[in-house]
Amino acid sequence: MFDRLDQMEERYEELGRQLSDPTLVNDQKKYQAIAKQHRDMEPTVEKFREYRKIKDGIAEAKAMLADADPDIREMAEAELAALEPRLSPVEEALKIMLLPKDPNDEKNVILELRAGTGGDEAALFVAEVFRMYMRFAEQHRWKVEVLSETPSGIGHGLKDVTAIIEGDHVYSQMKYESGVHRVQRVPATETQGRVHTSAITVAVLPEAEEVDIKIEAKDLRIDTFCSSGPGGQSVNTTYSAVRITHIPTNTVVSCQDEKSQIKNREKGMRVLRARLYEVEAERIHQLQAKDRKQQIGTGDRSEKIRTYNFPQNRLTDHRIGLTNHQLGMVMEGQLQPTIDALIAHYTAEKLKAETEAA
């Protein structure tokens, strides 16, 4: 581990020297690439330097214990008492920092929510969970753009909704949200006061760039149709909505901006690239593909990762045994404690696997 850290520090310093070269600013693309690499390495290098400083301090304090002067020995003991408890946590932090990074963590995401078991109640919950994610995005100052949505026949429910979330490290925060989300509550239409159970599916896909996935024009069939939704008469008379079919995989994407067919096509291609990227990732990483299928499932309420129990004001994440009795705050977008717990759990799992492999 420490050999890797020594090499990283050398590389970090070399990148710093390159950034100070005045001729580099003439090549902005190269400059930005080096600056990003330097910036990404900085936290690990700084933590390594902190570790080394603590280690050197402990060695010096231990050497001072042999001094004949009792005041110096007392000072050395105090120094050891302060430094030794810090060493192990810093070393553990370094191990985590050296874990292989998910290449998708910095990407924007395509968020897809669909009603599963529960009819109108599931559609209402799709709208509420989407609103929860909108509030969470606002806290991070991420941009959310709705690509398509299908209203239900009741209230403000949504049968499905697809959106792009853009911002800093969106996928790293959102990737564990994929799966079946179950809701338990008394629907507004229930006259007997009985608790009903419904389910929706959430899929979080990393947005793929054109360099990540190549799509041939000959493999696409693009159809246009009238938009459906708010917006006046033009919604029903203008063929602005776009349906893109990727013929080799039979992947279909629909998108409606209600105004511009060109915009709809651009957005639809972003969704299509994300879905095909996911298919390719599943092909390459079969074990991860199996995990994802178990998470997403079919929308049946028995295949759940999380339960929102409104009568008991309780959220339960079944993967890590997490229970939160402030469901109202969660629905207002206060998701960070849950997401932090999921990240910590899966990071610990990765660290355990790396340790066992070593």
C-alpha cells in the first residue's frame, strides 16, 4: 500500500510541476486534464502526508522516552498519547481512498421511476418520490430536467417519469437508489381506513457520453408523434414528440419537449446512450448485472430494497437494516443520512473484499 502511496505522491508532484509550466496554458484541453488529475489525487496525498507526519512524531516521541530527563519523558508520553490513537483511523482512511474508483461516479444520471403494484396509489407515490429526489437535487444544486412523463388518471399521479440530473458527482450519490421502493399507507380513496401496500421501481443510470457508446445511424428508427400533456392546442397538433428505436437491441426511448422536435431528439439520444451503456456494462460485469436485476425486479412489492411506512412514520432500507423514524423529513428530500449509510456500507464491503483478496 505504501509503495503505491509513494508513487502517487511522486506523480502528484510531477503534475504540479507541469501545471506551473507557462507553455501549458496554450493547450487548454491538456491543461484541464492535468489539473483534474492533480486535483483528484490531492486528498489522498494530503492524507498520506498526515499519516507520515504522525508516524514520524510517534518515532521521535518513543526515542525521547529513553532520555534521562523526567520532564522530557513526560512530554514524550503525552505526545504518544495524543498521536497513537490518530494513526489507525488515518491508515483506514488511506485504505478506503486507494479502493478502485467507480468510473461512473462523476457522471450525470438518467433517473427513471415507474409505477408497479398498486394502481393509482403507486402512480401517486411515483410523483411523491420524484418530488423527493427533486428536493434532494436542490440541496446539492443539481439541475433536473424532465424528459418525459405519463400522468395517471387520478390526482397528480404519474405512471412513469424520466429525467436527467446534472451536477457534481451525481451518480456517486444516487447509484444505490436503484430498486423497488414499497409504500405502506391508507390511500385517500380508502373508506375503511385499511393500510394498502404499493410499489414503484427506481432506476438510476449513469449518463453515457458519445465516446462511451457508439450508435450507428443505420441502427435507429425515429418516429414523431403529437405530444401529450399541458401546453395548449399545440400539444395535440404539433408532431414534436420523438420515439427512437435502437433496432439491434429493440430499445425504445420516447421524449417530448412539447415545442421542439430537435430538442426531443437530443434528449432522447441521451437516454438511449445511457440505456445502451448500462446494457454493455451488464454484459461485461455479469455479477453486477445479476445484482441489478435483483434490485430492479419487476415492480412486484416482494422485491423491495426500501419501505416507506407512513402510519408509523418509518423508512426502512432492507439492504443494510437501516431504520429512520423521520419519514416526513425524508419525503422532503432529507435523504443524505440514508445515502451516507449506504455508501459507508458498500465501501466497507469493497474494503473487506480487497483485504481478503490481498
